[in-house]
Amino acid sequence: MQTTFPRLLLDHAKKRPDSPAMREKEYGIWQTFTWSGMAQLVEAIACGLHQAGLQRGEHMVVIGANRPRLYATMLAAQSLGAIPVPLYQDAVAAEC
């Protein structure tokens, strides 16, 4: 592979920092996440995961709703070389 999703995020954050990367509706109002804002969020989460001891090659379960924070967490894990395994918050024990 020539690139990764974290690299694509950084590329978009550099080329179009103020353009919308994602939108989500909260309390009936659309909230916009810019490329630079998403890159900052991913960096902050990655720093926390690194401090918590996440290592390259480890699998990390990410449980949450279909929201930008879920995808930012998956990108943060990938940025550290880990493998995110997303599960929905209502997944039954057998799926986990």
C-alpha cells in the first residue's frame, strides 16, 4: 500500500484544513468536524492511547455509536500501528 487512512487524514488536514470532514446531528443541529479539527482529535486520542500502553500490532476493541468520535478513535489506533476492531454499543456477548 502506498498510503494509510491516518496519512490521508493528515493530507486532507494540510490541503483543506477548514473544509468539512464529517457532520453529525446533535440535538437537531448539524455539527461540523473540519479536517484540521479531526486531525487534532485523532492526535489527542492517539496520545492517550499511547500513554495507556497501546502497542504496534495489538488489537483494540472500539465500542461505540456510529459517530465521528468512533472513527477518530479507530484512526488514532491505526496511527499507532494498532488494529482497531469496531463493535456497536449494543453488540451481544456472542459478537464480542
